[in-house]
Amino acid sequence: MPHSIADIRAAIADVLTGHYSPLGWTVSKYLSSQVQPPWMDIEIGPIDYDQAMRRGDDAVHVTIRAYTQWGDTDVGQAALDPLIDLQGPDSVKTVLEQDKTLG
């Protein structure tokens, strides 16, 4: 299981890239100010440190941001819907949970 923030970010990016790159998405492990949709990037934080005694647990919150084209809002939202589904082959939740190395 990854332990540093850099390792966590890289592991998430690798999993997302492996699944979404063949579907035409670009995945960046860092936040980007200039994107070429379809695009995903990863934001780390906030981090809740010391959730258990003796450094027993830290909660690292991760946000995956996905961008689609703006020309037609219906088409853009339709491209995002499979990513935010609670289940399904292209759900970000499903894709990340299938990789047991992420913890």
C-alpha cells in the first residue's frame, strides 16, 4: 500500500490512466490550469491527521476532477455521468475500488 502523498497520487493516476486513457481521457496526477478535455486531474486534501492514538490513522481526502467539452452542456454532462455512477464499468468509484493495492 502506498504511504507517501506522492505515492498515493501516482498510484491513483496510474489506475485511472490504465482504465480511462483507452477511452480518450487524459489523466494528470497534478491539478492543471490549462486542460484539453476530456481530462481528469487529482487533488489531494484536506488531510485529517492522527485520527487514532499513536499515529494510528490519517484520513487523506482525494478529489478527482473531470472536464469535458463546453460546447453542448447535455453532451458534456452525459460524458460525466458514467464517471459519477455508484457502480458500473466506467464509474471512478468502481475503477479505484477494483485495484486492491490502493487500500
